[in-house]
Amino acid sequence: MYSTKLRLPYRQRILHYCASNGVVVPKDFDAPKSSDKYALVDITSQPPTLVNRTSYLKSEIHKFLSRPENRERKFKLLDFKRGLELSCSIEDKFEKIGAFDHVSPDELLNLVSP
């Protein structure tokens, strides 16, 4: 059976967020695959830079943040499904620290109008 559920346009949301907030998008951002809901922004670099891969797994985010080369850097963890800024603890727990506007202007949100 086929589903009529649309995949959320995370790539479109991420690119809109970056353009609106002065975040640099790397040339190889999620190429050639589609983007997932969790994205990281390196706020240590100037200007802030989007990490070139997204993820839908918390364990992948935790693994990336635990790498020796990333321990001294500061990252903003964004959930583009729910519009939440999150923190990641040592125990691999995500906690909400803020919210942001995560919907891009031309996004189709519903298949039928209310």
C-alpha cells in the first residue's frame, strides 16, 4: 500500500534557516542524498558554518560531537522537524534549550486545505 504522506522538506528548511541567519552552507552539503531532521551549526567558526551532513539518529549526532577534533568546538544542534534548538549530554540525551521558526515560506504543509 502506498502512502500519501509527504516527506518533510528538511533541506529546504535548513537552507532557508541558514540564509536568514547568516550561516554559511558548505558546497558538499548532504550531496547527493536528501537532508534529515537534525543539523549542526559550528558557532565557533566565523561566520557560523553548517556541518555538511545531517542525521535522523541521535547516536550519530553524539558520535560526531564526541570526536576529539570537535570537543573544543561549539555547535548549535537544531531539530528541523519540531523547530527546537537542543543540547546533547554525555548520556546521549537531547534537551530542549530553545525554539526557532523552522518552516520555509513556500513550504507545502498540507495536502488538503482546512
